[in-house]
Amino acid sequence: MVLDLDGVRVLTDPLLRPHAGLLRRLAPRPDPVSWSHPDVVLVSHLHHDHAELGSLRMLRGATLMSAPANVAWLRRRRLPDTAPLGDGWTPVGAGVEIRQVPAEHRSRPMPHRPNDANGQLVRGPSGSVWIAGDTGLYPEMAAMSAMAGGTIDVALVPVWGWGPRLSAGHLSPETAARAVAMSGARFAVPVHWGTLHPPLIAHFARNWLEQPGLRFAAAVAEQAPDCTAVVLAPGESWVEPV
């Protein structure tokens, strides 16, 4: 996702090359115009579909921000423009600041990469955004507005994996709606769907990859009626109404 807030461009978990290992693209590659010249790149965790080194190396000049263990690993991979995130706020310019928040995503440890998974809060004069990262439900979601110091304006929440069955540490469209309800967000954008798939799935089960956004919108209407679901196709953009 690309987040433009108060003149600061934030890019989350970028995957800019044609594929991610065995995962194939369902959607076209992101248009460089849409993601070029970010100020900050947030890395939620180091699974290959969220921390693709080739993509990160295309973004030199931006500051990569992640948990301290992840930052140390990235620096050893010759990505020096990095800064660790913690529970306190880190200013990134124009009154915009970022902090780390919890995520529950520890079911797939990697022996060769740290497994420190987190979400982030981004806030500026115009509002605040919760970037959930890959996660399951956890109780602190109910405290997200308190962590942000006010109402969450937009939540970016994952709603899928790479097929209809999800491993632990992921949200389905329905549990993602519950997360949004717990956070009190005004708007919610479903992510982690409709973009990548394992080989061959698109040939015999394409509907698996196209349904999650609509299911999420229906679940938000039922579970979080004060929140508006904003379902975007890959490459599509949206401006929060004033």
C-alpha cells in the first residue's frame, strides 16, 4: 500500500518485481508512478512476500523502518538506510510520526530470518492510520485508538492468505471485520488479497482470489456498522473524505 499523508509518502511491505518466489501475480505489477519516491518504507515482518530484498533495493534513498531485530538483519543485507521502530513515536517530517504496535504472526518461524512481526500506527495533522500487518486477532486491538492518541481514521487490514484455508496468525474477511470493530476505525481497507497466488490456482479457483474483498465489506456492515469498508482493486486509489 502507498499512503500519502500530509506530504509524507509511506510505502508498506513493497513487492515491486514480477513475482515473489513461487507466488505468481494475479494483478499487474504496480505502476512505478504510484509508488515512486517514498519517504518511508515500513516492513511489518521478514516473510518473503513482505520483505522482498530485490524490491527493497529499488527504494534506496527512502528510510526503511521495522522492528530492531529486522533492521539489524536488513543492514547485514546491505540496506543501510534503516531505522528501528519501537513503542514510542518516531517523527518522519511534516508533523507525521510512526510507532510500532503488536501483531500476532508467529506461526511460521524462519531459521534464516528474524520473525519479529508488528503493525504500525502512522499519524499526522490530517489523521491517523493503523497498518495491521499480517496478524491474527489479539486483545490489544481494542486499545488501538488509545495507542494512536485518538480515533483511527483508516485501518489497513489483511483479509486473506494464498487460498481459502488460513494458517494461524492470519485474518479472514470475517475476523478482519471483528478487528476493525475492536479498533473503532472510521474506514477500513482490506489488503493481502487479489494480488498474488500459488502456481496454477488462478486457473481452477480464481474466485477464491476475488471474493475476500466483498466478503470483508459484508462483514464490516454487519459487525462494525460505524465503519465504512473501502474495497480497492490492486492499483486503485482512494482519498479519505474530509
